Amino acid sequence: MRYASVVLDIPTRQLDGAFSYAVPPELEAAAVTGATVLVSFSHRAAVGYVVAMSDQPPADVPANKIQPIEQVLAPPAFDDIAAGVAFWMAREYACALPDAIRPFLAPGQKVRVTRASDDAPWELVNERAGAVDARWASLTPAANDYVPAKTASRQRAVIDALREGPQRVSELSATIPGAASAVTALAKRGVVQIESRRQIRGTDVTTLSSAAAPRPDTLTAGQEAALAAIEEARRAGRGDVVLVDGVTGSGKTEVYLAAIEHALADGRGALVLVPEISLTAQTVGRFRSRFGDDVAVLHSRLSTGERFDQWDLVRQGRARVVVGARSALFAPLANCGLIIIDEEHEGSYKQDKSPRYHAREVAAHLAAARGAALVLGSATPSLESLGRCRAGGHAGVRWVRVEMPERPGRASLPEVSVVDMAEQFRGGGRSVFSAQLADALRQTVERGEKAVLLLNRRGFASFLMCRECGCVPQCPHCSTALTYHERGHLLACHTCGRTWPVRAFPDPSTRCPNCGSRYLAAYGVGTQRVEDELALLLPEDVEIVRMDADTTRAKGAHQRLLEQFDAAERAVLVGTQMIAKGLDFPEVTLVGVINADTMLKLPDFRAAERTYDLLEQVAGRAGRGERPGQVIVQTYWATHPAMRAVASHDRQVFLAAELAEREEACYPPFSRLANVVAWGRVEGDVRAVTEELAAAVRERVGALPGWEVLGPADCVRGRVKDQVRRHVMVKAPVDAELGVLLGGIAASLPRRRGINMAVDIDAYDLM
Ligand code: ADP
Ligand code: ZN
Ligand code: ZN
């Protein structure tokens, strides 16, 4: 008899751990690790996932109490190693086991049990978006002798089209009206044969010229060194990490491609994670042009059916290179020898709903479990990764950093200048463009080149800022920038929870507390305004392409806009953060940043790091071709280390200042930080639960060195959809088991109806 450990997926009950079931002989082939099964649990039907198999009956359950698995609902989606990673995630991120297992399941294959009323029978609900077949038409040998009737023009068109090779009937119909009936008629005559083939959705092609990845003749010295380090890590086979610290345009993607080739040659597969936002046709195209059909692509803009097909290609072993966003990490690539995370510093690698994992941490764990190498690439590595490399390792594996300080060929780093917008304002400039940026834009298009303009949207309008000196009012108690709340006309501190009516701060006339100016306002411009001012500034034939949340909502819009920018003679691309990464257009010689500092004042310890990363990234879009690039950064805070570091191409300027501040305040990478958020409609209950939580954590760790409990306080987004949100932050020593501790405390608190609580370990979103 075989026995299975099953994790039950019963949403209303948090069941910790797995339960043992017997495998009836007829299910032995199907009930294996990774399978979804139907079992009964305390007199109800339940869906569960097999996480381990054994030949021994469980020791802790009497033999006559063991129930059988009733049905296998879905084939295996993960193996034993993946199951181990899910258990680790549940502990590390204080989440329920089924939450940690769900990312490993096949997309769109959810099965659940439900019943109409308390005494109705349990029913299975199958929300499957499974495989589909497409009808393909091809010519038979009989077609050579077949002459269609004179009037049968459609038949002739179909035969002509099929002479090029077999085609999908749906494709024929799209180009030849009435093709479907002509195909049927031809099939009856034996001229055309129709067969069903499994359709693979989500394998679109791109027309972007820049998406091809011709193999360079030689690698740069930096690329060779990076590749050698990756090969060494792969050979070590224990999850060693290589941080490829390469300036923008230094050829990191080429390093990934070469490393993947080596892994494939050894018969192993590779996972490549790219931030969702830069997972464009261009990036995907570079991998497809090198590895063809060996590539599966997974991201959230695909339909469920498309995602299922791509996922299934991986499970069948037909695609050995997986390129995708964060969740591609969970693809069923059994023989994975290499995991690559591009732009590893990106905040989007942290998932903001349960399981609140960080892809970098899960990848490190997975790489060790699979004996693979982990490659982290970035022009602006996270302080966490830099710290681990400096320490030589982390959690028992080696972390090494390889620098790629130069761009290949003649491309050089762009010249960066910082423009003080307060000075512009005092000089009478009221445009969103400084005189320098306006001039540079005109000259760029005159030369027939292209420009990219970044408009920083994060942190907008939630602050009052003095337009004359750039000052933002701060909390006198916490030196956190105060956020402005239109409702109630209040300034609020989200660290200590104090608020002031705007009129009372700092004096009744709402003047700048720094310089006394009256130009203290919630200040913000939108991409639309930038587009309008550009149209006035530049000749009419200059193409202005706007890329923001509004213009990219439709499927494929990203790609269409980039193609439009690519095809134009001279053009300006205006966009939000989404344009900062991944774009590689050699004709772009000017990058302008409209407002570099809007993020700096956010009450978040990573605000400066994010600003620096963004500026460095967007600056890297300039001068990637033969012609030199120029970058103009507009700011009210020209002396900030982030601005000075970008201007001098010297990361150390930023790092030295930032690390000193982090260490002083004991923020990561010098500590771990968790954010526990509670929300609900009844403010009193939300207050009570956060106070209980803070008290419980203080009681447990308050006196221990390296621990600190902050709050409770209102969240920056203090009210979302009529729900009140408050939070407690906890700092802990770097080696603390923060998830286990906070998960345990949160579970021990008395439950309150209508109150939700989220424990976010190593939180990225503190708002
Ligand atoms: P990154 O990912 O570091 O930003 P890319 O991989 O996009 O850089 O490379 C930047 C450009 O340099 C690309 O156009 C790429 O084709 C080219 N390139 C990369 N490696 C080489 C090389 N060894 N020789 C010549 N050109 C290269
Ligand atoms: Zn001022
Ligand atoms: Zn305060």
C-alpha cells in the first residue's frame, strides 16, 4: 500500500500541515507528488495537493482511521523539490500552505468543492482552461491533378494558399472570405486533408527590428568574466549566486544567452525572470531568436489559455527555457540548471498578495535545492545583494559579484547633467521643461534623432511642495515627509500617526516653512500635459508617442507604441516608469527626466534607492548606438546623493550616503523589516487589533537586541474602498526567523469579524 501526504485546500479553515491518505491500487499511477486529489476530511469533501509519497503507513494515525484518496483531479504540477520550496515559503512568509502551493499549479486549472446549502451534497467545480485543438488543412497528393471549376475562385485561393504549407483553417478564413466551406468541399473530394493539432496559444511573433539577437563575434572582457563565474557556479551545483553588476547596455542579456546555451548543452533547462513591465516583445524576441521553440513565455498579460499552453510546454519538456515574470519561477522545469533574474533590484519581484514572497529569495532557495546556479543581473543591484556579495555568501552558499563597467564597441555612457528646477522657477520658468531640456529636445529632433522623456508618477500629488525651494513639510517628531490628504485638508505623518490641518501648519497662511513662499501646492503634471507642451515646442512632423497606464491598457498596446516609436523618422517617447527599462533603441540620444525627486519624499526607507535606480536605468536608454547620448535630470534636490551619483556615474557617492543612513536607522540590509497591515470597515476594531498585535510582539521581543516595533499608525493609504488601514512595522536582526514568529503571533490573536490582517515579511510596500 502507498500513502500520500496531502495539503488540504479549504479556504475557510487554516489547517497547518499535511494529512495522510491511503492510495487505492487503481489510483497508484496517478496519485503522485504534485497531483490534485479529492479526499474527505471531517465529513466533508475537500480538494488537496499531494506533497509527498511513502510506502510506510503514517506513525501517528491508527491504520483503521486512514481514509483513501477518492479521485485524482489533475495530473502532477510539481515535484518533491518544489513541494519542499512551498513548505519553506509557508514558514518564511507566514502564509497558509495551500497559498504557498498554488503558484506551482497549472494556470487556469483550479478545481474546488462547494455546496449550495449546509445540507446539500458537495460538488466539484472545475474552472479549467485546458488544451484546445485547432483544425489544420493541408493538400493531399490528389491536389496535383485537381482543377477547380472556373467559378470556384475560393477553392482556387485556398489551394494556392496551402501550396505554401499546411495552415490553420481559422487563419485561412481570416484572409480568404468563405474559406471554411471551400475547405470542407475540397476535403470531400480528397484534395485537402483536415487534422486536429494541439494548438499552442501565446506564441506570438514580433515585427520589431531590434528584437533579433545576432550573436556578437566576441564577448567583452566583462562578459567573459561573468560567464566564467556563472559556469563555475553551475559546476559547484549547490545554488551559488553570481551578481552580474553591469552598467546599462553592457551586454548582460548576451551573458544570459550564452550561459543558457551552456546549460542546454549540458542537458539542463533555464528559468529567466524579467520584470513584468519590461517583458516586452523586444525582450522575448531576443530569447526566441536565439532558442526558437525551446522558449516558453509566461506573464500576466497572456490569457489563461495561453498561459496554460506555455506552462504545459514546459511540463512536457518541449520548452527548456522559460522566460517570464515573477511567477515563472514556479514553472514545472524539472531539470533546471540555471535561474536568471534580470533587474534583480526591481520591487516588482516582491509579490504583494499571499504568498508575499520575494522572487530573489525563493530563487536562491530553489537553486540550492536543484543544484542550479542563480544569476542576478542589474545596473543598480539591490543593497541586499551587494551586502551578501560583500560578505562572500549567505545561507551557506557563495555570492560573488562580477562587474561589467563598459559598453561593448564604441557605445559609451551618456553625459548626465542635473538641472535645479527651483532656480528655473525663480528665473521665471513656468514650463515643465527647463531651458536646457527644451534646447536639447529641439536639437535632438533637428539632428533626426530620438528622445525619451520620463515622467515620474509615483508619489505624486500626495505632498505639498514649495515650487520655489522644493521644500516638503516634515513631521517635527519623525522627520518623515508629511502627506497631504485632500479629504479634510490635512497633513499626516504615517510613522507616528499625528495630523495637522493644513491651515495650522506651519502658519495660518500656508507658506513654505523653509522660504516663506506662497507657492506651496500639491504639485503634479501628467503625461498629457507634457505631450501638449511638446507639441508646442517641436515641429509638427515629430512623432510624439505617449506611454502610460491609459495608453497601454489594451492588449498589445505596449508593443504597438514601441513599434510606432521604432518606425518614426524622429520621435519623442513620453512615459511613466514603464519606459525606464529594457528599451534598446540605438537612435535615442537624449533622455530627459521631468521630475526626478517626486519619490524621494515618500515615507519609505527605499525611496532614495528607488530614485537612484530609476534615474540610472532611464539614463541608460541614451546613447546605446554609435552616437553619444545625453541625459538631463530636472530636480528640486540637486544636492541629493542620488542625483550626484547619477551625474558622476559613481554609484559609491550614493551608496556611501545611503548605507550610512540605513545603518544608523537600522533598516535593511542591516535588519529585516516586516510590515503587518490590518484593514476593515470598523475603525475601532482595526485600531484594537493593531494595538493587540504591537503589544504581543513587544512582549515577545521588545527587550531583545536588534528588535524594534514601530507603531501602530495609519497607513499612507489609510482608507481604501471604505476600509480603514493601519499597520505595525517590526525590525529584526538579519538572521531572525521573522515569518515564523509573526505568523505565530498573528494566528494567536483573537479573531474579529470583518478584520483582515496581512503579514508582509521583508516588505517592499510600506504604504
Ligand atoms: P544590458 O542587458 O546590459 O542592458 P544588452 O544585452 O541589451 O545590455 O546589450 C546592449 C547592446 O550591446 C545590444 O544591442 C547588444 O546586441 C550589444 N552587445 C552585447 N554584447 C556585445 C558584444 N560582445 N559585442 C558587440 N555588441 C554587443
Ligand atoms: Zn520654499
Ligand atoms: Zn511623525
